[in-house]
Amino acid sequence: MTAMLALADVEVRYGRLVALRGLSLEVGQGEIVCLIGPNGAGKSTTMAAIAGGVARVAGSIRFEGTELPARKPERIARLGLSLVPEGRHVFGTLTVEENLRIGGYMRPNARESAAALERVAGYFPKLKERWRAPAGRLSGGEQQMLSIGRALMTNPRLVMVDEPSLGLAPLIVDTVYEILLELREREGLTLLINEQSSHRILRFADRIYVIRNGAIQLHGTADELRDGEAIKAAYFGFGASVAQAGAPSGAAA
Ligand SMILES: Nc1ncnc2c1ncn2[C@@H]1O[C@H](COP(=O)(O)OP(=O)(O)OP(=O)(O)O)[C@@H](O)[C@H]1O
Ligand SMILES: [Mg+2]
């Protein structure tokens, strides 16, 4: 199987700081893959590198067999890749509908744009209820949905979601994940999701990569990693034996 998205030996530096040091990962068509890791591990940088938002990237990033151009976010979006950034970034004074229309700016005509809006409304009935409300008045969960809805407006085949659960109540997070699952089931949407915790991911992801210090420490299917011990060890950076001997059952793993 050739992966839909394949990163090989990717290195990113911010000045003297090495944020990604030889990172490799793959996402297959229709998969839900999760990248989990602590603060500063390089999760957002990985997505930024894919989306064309990083100045210099060494190594290879291929989408459907094609090497992605560096620093060309718009061209990359046109290839069918969409990013839902960390912290949502909706335009607070614009309405829900206007925010979505901005997401669909690449739509060539009004009919397609209307169809894309209809589709988003179908997946997010809560947003439909607030169609004319300024986005700044939405709850955090609704803003997350809006941010995902906006990413869907370009009709992507692969969507990257950076920490969808950040700052949201568990019940809302479940709703967000259920909608992502539905998108995969009904449309075959491929998903790469960043999270700080493996807790929910083990339920929703097909495969998991653990990133720490700019490199992948561990990867496997959710089934293989189900008991969480290996994830914990990779996440905190200590050996499995230490993990078994009473590792901190921290917030993360
Ligand atoms: N624009 C930037 N300029 C300089 N350093 C940066 C920049 N963005 C990230 N970094 C640094 O790169 C490293 C990786 O950061 P990144 O944001 O990718 O981590 P993360 O895994 O997404 O963390 P978090 O869970 O906090 O979102 C960190 O050391 C961070 O401080
Ligand atoms: Mg981040």
C-alpha cells in the first residue's frame, strides 16, 4: 500500500532550535491517525510543515505520491489537504456563515459554495442554529465545530486537526470526535489528529504515533497500544520497566 500522506526524515528548525529531527510517519487513505505527545514535542510543527506553513523543511513530504511544495499553503490546500489550526482562530465579529464562506474561498462558483455550506450544516446542526450569530459569541465547542466546518469548505480528502479537545468539556469533545468519525464513515475522509492525551484517541484512532522531542518514539495500531503502558513510556521518555514500576499516571498518557 502506498500511503496517502508520507513524511520521511523531516527536519524543521526555528533558528537554532531543532523542532523536528528526522520525523517519519504515514497516513493511509481513509485512516484516522493520531499524533500524540507532550507540550513542545513538535505536533503543530509537523502539521505546519505539511500545510506549507514552515519556512524551511528538510526531508520529504508526499501527498498522493507528489512531493508537496514548501511554503505554498494555498497550492497545498488545492491538492485536497486542509488544516484546522490549534486554538481554532475563528473571525469573532463575522457570522458563522461568513466564517464558512471564507473557508470556501476557493470554490469557483456560487452553486458549489452553497452545496458546501449545506454539507457542513448537515454535519453540524448546532452551527446551523447559529448561522447568523457572530462567531465570537459561540461556545468553545461550537467554535471548534466552526473551525472544522471551515476546513471542510474546500472539500479536502485529508484533514489535519490540531488538538480538537483543547479547553473543551469531555462531552463536547466526544461530540466533535463523533462528527469526525461520521465524516470518515460517510465520505471516506482521511484524518490526522494531534492530541496531548491518548485517553480518547485509543477509542477513535486506527493508528497512533507518539512524538517527543521532535521525533517519533513509538507507533502502532490502537489495538496494539490499547493498555497504554507503551504509550506512557514513550510519552515521558522512560523505559517500559520503569513504566511498570509505578510511573506517574500523569495527565497525559
Ligand atoms: N514559530 C516558532 N518559532 C520558534 N520556535 C517555535 C515556533 N513554533 C514552535 N516552536 C518551538 O518548536 C518546538 C515544537 O513546538 P510545537 O508547537 O510544534 O509543539 P507541540 O507539540 O504542538 O506543542 P503543544 O502541545 O504545546 O501545542 C517547541 O520547542 C516550540 O517552542
Ligand atoms: Mg501544538
